[in-house]
Amino acid sequence: MKERSIETLPLDGGVLCLNFINTVHDYLKPDPYDYLEDYSDLLEWSEKAGLMSSEERETLSLLAQSNIEGAARVHREAIELRGLFYELFRCIANGQMPDRHTQDTFNARLQQAMRFLKLTIDKEMQVEQLWDSPKDLAYPMRPVLKSAYELLTSGKLERVKACGACGWLFFDKSKNRSRKWCSMESCGSNEKAKRYYHRTKNKKED
């Protein structure tokens, strides 16, 4: 098994906000491994997920070093946001309506993030989305919140599923919506191996 690190962390969710949820290894265990132990980890994941360049990551890293308390606060808020996302999309994956508190909390966080978003339109009528304050410590979470909003309003929530082996959430892009695991290479293969083991074991015992 590969050593667990953000560098080796797969992005199997298919959607940015689901990949953010999946920065916890195995939600089905009582004490799952957390890839985001501090603000530095959050920046590393953000670069890996394509939210920022290495130069932008370095800028925020230096800013965090000069504002340790602020970075710690943003990290706590990011972990809370991840928990909120998990509750929201886990309910959806199970065909349940998220409770009112979860919905209200999400809406409040979304409103806070979207006020930093602006659009520009050029002569060719091309629209570009830009985020204000890219040097703000909280900047990495704003695109993630927007991703959650876009998924919620996509009309394709039936494709949000939970992996039966590890609890990770993913967007099922298969034509017949038959995907069961976050990854066939990892959880899918492991589950098939377990089933094969139990089948052969039971045959031997018989």
C-alpha cells in the first residue's frame, strides 16, 4: 500500500467539492485518516486539485507564516466546511433530504464566498470568472463552495453516490449509472478480492 500523502491521494470524486470531501480516508472507520492536518496541507491539496498555481500557493504560504492564528482559523473553517459537505452530499447519495440546519449553513457559507466572485466580458463575448482577494487566506475554499453550488443545481444529483467500501463520495459518469466504488483499481479490486476469499474459504469449509 502506498504511503498516505496528499501527493498520492487520488482525485476519484469526479467533481471538485467531492474530491474535497474525500480528503478523509475511509469514512466507514471510527477514526479515519485525515489528509488535511493543517493549513499547509490545505494549500498542497488546493494546488493538486488545480485551484492555484505553485506561485499562488507560495504567496499564501508566506502569508500564513506571518498570520499563524489566521491560518489556523481558516483551516478549522475548512474542516467544518468539509463536514458540512459530507453531511449534505451523503444524504443526497442515500436519497434523503438534507435537514434544514445543513441547508441553511451551506447557504450562509455560499453567500460569503460568492460575494468575492466577479465576471468580465471581452469583445468576443467571452465570459471569464475571477475571484477577488486571491491573497486572502480563505481563498482556496471559495472555488470549492462554487463547485458544490454547481453540482447541487446541475440536475444530476442522482449520480452522486457513496462508495460501499470506504464511504468516499463520487459522481457516477458511467452511461448506465452502475458504478459502485470510488475507484475500481482500489476499492473495487479490494472488495472483489474479499468476496473471492470468502467464497473459496466457505467452499473449503464445506
